[in-house]
Amino acid sequence: MSGDGQQMRAAEGAARVPDVVVITGMSGSGRTQALHVFEDMGYFCIDNLPPRLLLQLAELVGINSGVGRHLAVTCDLRSQGLFDEFSDSVTQLREHELTVRVVFLDTSDEVLIRRYDENRRRHPLAAPGESLTSAIARERAQLSSVRDAADLVIDTSRLRTSALRRRLTRAFSELTDQQLMEVSVFSFGFKHGMPVEADLMIDVRFLPNPFYDPEMRALTGNDRLVADFVLGNPITEQFLEAWYRLLDVTMPGYVAEGKTSLSIAVGCTGGQHRSVAIANATAAYLEKGGYHVCLSHRDLALANVRTS
């Protein structure tokens, strides 16, 4: 994508991000999971907020101060009488020139009954002795006007969590799906221990080792001489072609599954030469693909390197 295209997409994304998102809907429809998505997107999140406190909270966290912060809250019928103020509270926010969007999560009665049965939970609105079917019907009737007025209605009956995440991020984030996933790329040395936190790990000890060249022994993969030696080798070129092809397949899959963080470890013997150079190349490749990458070298401080 060209620079102009990226700027246009960023501007479109910023324009669609409201100051306040109110998440409501049927109990058991996934409001908590939805709030977690907004939290991952960087919104200030509050669960089960009485509607009358919406404006006060927005002012408290500086939503209306131009700091670029956004607020997401869930409101549901556990608030009982306070929920009647929902419409007035949303209107009040808009009167204070705050942009607001209401998301209503709906689910079929059949799926809700199954979810409550599987979780062995009591419906939060059920009166003593009241059946689950009756409580669901009563809640649905009370919420009908809110559903009709919602800006976005999502039926989660057969929607996986990853699909719900995609729907919400595409509607309410100024970032791309790739940018929303935090990718950590780091080098390490096997002699210092295997990394337990890695989602993907690649062993590059099969590559020619600069350590055996006296001129490069005290250098690292961050030095041009070592990087050129490692990356310019025909074996490395073949490996990187295959490695990048693997990343081109796996990374979009992780994004599609709604993974919010991914750790990629690149290992060589000491974590000084080959793994550092390959980790740098991997991070650069992923950044070019639009991913948000954090690069580090776990064991570089343990190496006996030359200081200028």
C-alpha cells in the first residue's frame, strides 16, 4: 500500500472511532467478551456501568478533553431501574458533543438456554421460582426498544469469539487487523536455555557460524559485517525465502483467530550472531507487512562482544 493509501486508511479509521461505545444486549450474549476486545484496542473500559454515570465517567477520564482517549462500557438490566435512563444518558452525551455508538449483542433463546445450562448459572433477572425461559422472554421484551435504537446489532448465536473480535475491531478501531496484534520477535542462545514463552520458535544453528571467523567473533548480528555474512549466504537466502513463505501463511491465520499477541523466538548457539541477524530480518519483514513488532535480543548482554 502506498503512503497516501496508508494515510487515507488511517484517517478513515480515526473518523469511525467514537468517543464512547456502549455495549448492551441479552444476558449471556457475550458482553464481557466484547468489552475485552475494546480493552485490547486501547479503550478505557468499565463493566456494568449505571447509565446515569456515562457523562460523569467520560468527563472524569478526559474523553472530552481532546486527548484522543476512547471509552467503552457495558450496561445491562442488572442495573434494574437505572436502565430506564439509558436513552436519556446517551442523548446527554451527544448534547455534550461526544460521539456515541450503541452496540447491541443478541442471541437466540435456544442458544441462551443452552449456555445457561452448560454454565449452570442462574439468569440475573430470574425471580425466585421463575423459569429460565420466562426470564429470557422478559428481558427480551424490556430490551426491544434499546435494540431498535442501537447503531450496531450483532447476533452471537453462532459467532465464535474470534469472529466477534473481527466484527468489532473492523467497526471501532483505527488500526488494521495486523497492527492490533502485538508481535514479539526475539533472538536467544540455546546454551542459555530454551524460551518457554515462544509461540513460534526457529533454530538457525544450521547456518554458517560467524563465531569461527576471528574478525567477527567479538561482533554481533547487529554489526553490518556479521549481518552481511549471515544474510548473504546462499543457504540463508534459501531459508529466508521458505521462512517468509511460512510467515505469510501463519500470520494471517493468527490474526483471523483473534490472537492479540504472538511471540517468535529465533535461536542459535549463543544468541550473538546468527539468531540476532535473522531476528532483525524477521522483524523488518513483518513490519513491512503492517504488523506491530517489538524486537529484542534476550542473551546479547551475555555475549563477549567488542566495545568501541
